[in-house]
Amino acid sequence: MKRTLLGFAIGFAFTLMLGWIAFPRALYTHKQQPFTFLHKAHAEKSGISDCGECHAFKDDGEFAGIPATEKCASCHSEQLGDTKAEAILVSNYVKPGHETHWLVYAQQPANVWFSHAIHLKRAGLSCQQCHGSYGETDQVKVYQLNRISGYSRDIWGHSMSRFRRAPGDGMKMSDCETCHSRRHVEVGCLGCHK
Ligand code: HEC
Ligand code: HEC
Ligand code: HEC
Ligand code: HEC
Ligand code: HEC
């Protein structure tokens, strides 16, 4: 009897662990960005130190998000270095005048309304508080698509349990609300949903 119980316990723990490791792998599929863009390399080599140079607000006050190819063309009309990524940028996007369709890690479902202007200009938050350190890194994050929800993994966050999360690791409804309640911001359902 004791041995059966022990056997069951070991088997149960093993299956649980296997699921814990295998489930995220099965749940997420990887997608490639059009080419490699390195934030840190730009901070060091291009002379642009301000995020707002590329991630600007438009004249009407709306956040422009990821910069258009036009912004890159001011420096990359011809190739500056000898990297493959830059060659793709110049020949496939800058010269023919095509936009780059970047996959947006933070992309919320279509029924969510989010304003950078409110959070940056009015609340004075930093990019890092929601996006972590991505804007200072020298790597391109792997875009992980949740096969069930169809959303980026950055919405749920990296940890399956949602424990021990760093800032920027996850932006579910409860993450928006945790910060709001800490700062005594009251937003109704229709403040965030459209
Ligand atoms: C102010 C000038 C400037 C602007 C604007 C600029 N870059 Fe660059 N970029 C550089 C410099 C300088 C390098 C380094 C070239 C080298 O030595 O390889 C570089 C390198 C690169 C590389 C190769 C780096 C690598 O190792 O992968 C890519 C790709 C790139 N830029 C993409 C872009 C994109 C996309 C934009 C627009 C969103 C952009 N750049 C805007 C100056 C600029
Ligand atoms: C030279 C232009 C340039 C500068 C300067 C720049 N970025 Fe970016 N940023 C980009 C481009 C191009 C992308 C799209 C490619 C990617 O996701 O890596 C991007 C993507 C991002 C993303 C990913 C958004 C998402 O969810 O997909 C974040 C976050 C970000 N930048 C933050 C920053 C921060 C913070 C700074 C300043 C410390 C900064 N960026 C400076 C060009 C720039
Ligand atoms: C309060 C949290 C918060 C802060 C602060 C914040 N962001 Fe975001 N960011 C988001 C969310 C949420 C999205 C997804 C928005 C959506 O899907 O409509 C996003 C999307 C983006 C995107 C992709 C937009 C696109 O679709 O092209 C970029 C680029 C970006 N943020 C850069 C920045 C930069 C740079 C800063 C600092 C200047 C910043 N963010 C500050 C939460 C934030
Ligand atoms: C502070 C902003 C905010 C408020 C307030 C808010 N939501 Fe959300 N809600 C979100 C975001 C962001 C998502 C998408 C991310 C996610 O699934 O958690 C979402 C997702 C949802 C979803 C879909 C769940 C899913 O996984 O697709 C439902 C349903 C929902 N909200 C209902 C509500 C209702 C009802 C209220 C009012 C009681 C409300 N929300 C208030 C931000 C908010
Ligand atoms: C790190 C903290 C933080 C996070 C995370 C955050 N917010 Fe906010 N949000 C604020 C603060 C602070 C304000 C109040 C801005 C003000 O009026 O000064 C605010 C205000 C708002 C408002 C405007 C309320 C009004 O006055 O009209 C909306 C809508 C909103 N947030 C949506 C969201 C959504 C959706 C998310 C998640 C995707 C989110 N916020 C995540 C801090 C945050």
C-alpha cells in the first residue's frame, strides 16, 4: 500500500513537472521579426540618446509607436556598415519606400483602449515601468504567439504562474489594475474597453 502511494506520488510529481516544462513550449509558437534592430547599438553609434526621437508623439498628441521607415532613411539611405540586417533594411524597405511590419510585443486585444499620452505626459511614468529594459538591450526579443488566445506572450508574461514578475513582464487586465489601485486611479470598464 505504502509503495503504491509512493509510486503514485513520484509519478504525479513527474507528470506535473513535465507539464510545467512542456506546456509553455506547446502553447507558444515563435515568429520572426523582419530583421534585427538593436537598441543599444543605436544608442552608442547613431548619436540618438532620446527614445522620443524614434518613439515620438504626433502633432495631434497621439503616440506614433514604432517609427516609420522614413525615420530610418535619414541615416540609412545607403548602407553605413556591413551587417546583413542593415542590408535588408536598405534594399527591401528604404530604397523601395516600404513600411516595416514589426510584430508588436505589447499589442493588446482589439477591444482594449490604451493611451501613451495619458501615461507619459499626465502620469509621468517611464517606459521601463511597463516595457522593462527592452529599449536598452542589444538583442531582438523572440516574438512568442499564444496559439490559443492569438496574443503575444508579453500580455500573460514570461512566468506561467505569474509569480516573481519583473516590471514589463506581463500586461494583463490585472496588471493595469494593480498599478491603478496602487496610485488610486479609478477607471471604469469603458475607460479601458471599446
Ligand atoms: C541618426 C542616424 C540613424 C538613424 C535615424 C537610424 N540608424 Fe540604424 N544605424 C545607425 C548607425 C550609425 C549604425 C551602425 C552602422 C554600423 O557600423 O554597422 C546603424 C545600424 C543599424 C543596423 C545594423 C545593426 C545591427 O548590427 O543589426 C540596423 C538593422 C539599423 N541600423 C536599423 C535602423 C532602423 C530600422 C532605423 C529606423 C527605425 C534606424 N536604423 C535609424 C544610425 C542610424
Ligand atoms: C533609432 C530609433 C529608435 C530609438 C532611438 C529607440 N527605439 Fe525603440 N524601437 C525602434 C524600432 C525600429 C522598434 C521595432 C523593432 C523592435 O521591436 O525591436 C522598436 C521597438 C521598441 C519597443 C517594443 C514595442 C513592442 O511592444 O513591440 C520598445 C518597448 C521600445 N522600442 C522602447 C524604446 C525605449 C525605452 C527607447 C529609449 C531608451 C527606445 N525604444 C529607443 C526604434 C527605436
Ligand atoms: C503604462 C504602461 C506603458 C508605458 C509607461 C509605456 N508603454 Fe508603450 N505600450 C504599452 C501598452 C499597453 C502597449 C500596447 C498598446 C496597444 O496595443 O494599443 C504599448 C505599445 C508600445 C509600442 C508599440 C506601439 C505600436 O503598436 O506601434 C511601442 C513602440 C512602445 N509602447 C514604446 C514605449 C516607449 C518608448 C515608452 C516610453 C517613452 C512607453 N512605450 C511607455 C504600455 C506602456
Ligand atoms: C485598467 C484597464 C481595464 C479596466 C478598468 C477593465 N479592463 Fe478588462 N481588460 C483590460 C485589458 C488590458 C485586457 C486584455 C488583457 C487580458 O486579457 O487580461 C482586458 C480583458 C478583458 C476581457 C477579456 C479577457 C480575455 O482574456 O480576453 C474581459 C471579458 C474584460 N476585460 C472585461 C472587463 C470588465 C467587465 C470590466 C469592468 C468591470 C473591465 N474589463 C475593466 C483592461 C481593463
Ligand atoms: C505603472 C502604472 C500603470 C500601469 C501599468 C497602467 N496604468 Fe493606466 N494609469 C496610470 C496612472 C498613474 C493614471 C492616471 C493618469 C493621470 O490622470 O494623471 C492612469 C490612467 C489611465 C486611464 C485614464 C483614466 C482617465 O483619467 O481618463 C486609462 C484609460 C488607463 N490608465 C488605462 C490603462 C490600461 C488599459 C493599462 C494596461 C494595459 C494601464 N492603464 C496600465 C498608471 C498605470
